[in-house]
Amino acid sequence: MSDVTRILFAIEHGDAQAVDKLLPVVYDELRLLAAQKLSQERPGQTLQATALVHEAYIRLVGSEGQNWNGRGHFFAAAAEAMRRILIDNARRKQRQKHGGDHQRVGLDDADIAIEEPSTNLIVLDEALTKLANEDRVVADLVKMRYFAGLTLGQAAEIIGVSRRTADRYWAYARAWLYQEITKSEKPPSQ
């Protein structure tokens, strides 16, 4: 049993001191996960990896009734918390009060401002929500791979399927999400 798993077990059984022991043990991995997630964001992201780690940790440990089935489950929950924080941040930035759909253009780039086609986190979240309504296990696999950075084998173990089944789920999810995201990126027909 790893240190993380032992500490999570102690937290689950009401050991208040275990909560203080958890952050130093998982901090570096959470920081790496946060940096990885932020590197996938559009340039100009104001949220820093440290702030993302702390906010996710507070959400994880601060909520009552958390039961983690080991290290992998904890990091999958951390990735989900980070995903929700990033989506909330993206939605906040899109609100009209914060500039809505206006884009900041530097003076050097003003004459060649071209909107690059990129996967928007909110569009991905909406697609994942639709996929979860259709098949929650497949959506969970995607979240663990994309947001937690788990390997296909690690994600398969956590959701309780074989590696071959996880391969099939992953292929299906990628095709399904690609179709859903490209459908939402097309301008509505006149």
C-alpha cells in the first residue's frame, strides 16, 4: 500500500491529522498535472498551476464524504476538480461583463488577426456531458486520460474494465467527440 493510499484510508476513517499529511505527499504530482492542463489552454490564461492545485485540493479534501479507492482514484478526482475549475474560469471569462466574445489583439498583430481553430474547453465539456449521458463509463475514461493524464491501462483499472475494452472505448470516444466537437464548430446554416 503506497503512502498516498494509507493517508487516504486514514482520512476516510476520520483521522484529522492525515489531511495535513496528504498535501506534501501529492503536491508535486498535482502541480505537474495542473501545469499539463494549463499548457493545453489558450495563451493568456491567468490561472497559475499553484492556484489550480490549491483550489482543486480544497475542493477534494474540503468536501464531506469523500471515499477514494486508492491513489489512482484520488488523482482522477483531482483531475476532475481541475477540469471543473478550468471550465468555470473559461465560462467566467466568456461572460459579457468580462468582454464576452471580444478578443484582445496586440497592436503588432492587428492587421493579421486570424482566429485559429482550436478545441475550446467549454465545447469539450459540453461534448463530454453529452457523452456521459450516453455512456458514463466511456466519458469517465476520457476524463481520466485527458484531464488526469492517466495511461489507458491505469484508467482501465480504475473504471474496472480490461485493457482491450478500454482500447475500444477510447477509439469510440475519440470518434464520438471529434464528430460532436466539429459539429458544434460549424457555423449554423442560414
